[in-house]
Amino acid sequence: MELKQGDLENIILNALWLMEEEGVPKIDVKGVQDKIKSDRQSWAYTTVKTVLDRLVDKELVFRIKDGKKYLYKTVMSRKRAGEDAVKKLVKQYYRGNFKDMIAAAEQLSITCK
């Protein structure tokens, strides 16, 4: 499974992972909307619902009907998604050579100090 999502999709996906890590038993659109709300930005219910639907279509999230609303859960853990992203990065930019990627990361940490 390849992760490809936009900025708001990433925000919502991270909110879902955080809520799952916190042990929230039932995650609905309103819960996600509340979780991603900040002093600078709030998102409309319909916007959050649309993005959750896109994540379902991309098979990154699944939903279960619970009365009149849906509950959402991620398909894979944050750790697994990160591992898959690193594998893609190594394959795409470092010809599959993990040591080359580590060397690049070490160089970045030196130049970014």
C-alpha cells in the first residue's frame, strides 16, 4: 500500500493515530474535527467528512456504521506507515541503498545545526 495524501489528509491521519494511541474507543467525524481544531484553524464538519471519505477510498482508513454515523479506524499503524514511507524513499531516491540514505541524513544533520 502506497501512502499518498495531501496536507489536510496528513493532519487527519495523524489525528486518527493519536486518538487510537490515546485509546479513544469510538472515533467519529466530530471527534476528529475537535482534535484538529486549533486557535488558528478550524475545519467544517463537511470538510472533515469529505477528507475521511477520501482516506477510506485510498484504503488508509476504514469506517463502520454505528447508528446514524460512521466510526473510523486507520488501516495501519503510524509505525508501519513510517516504515513503508522510508522504504519508498530509499527505493526512489537512493537506488535501494539504505546506507546511502543514512549518510545523506547524517549530512543533513550536520548542515542543519
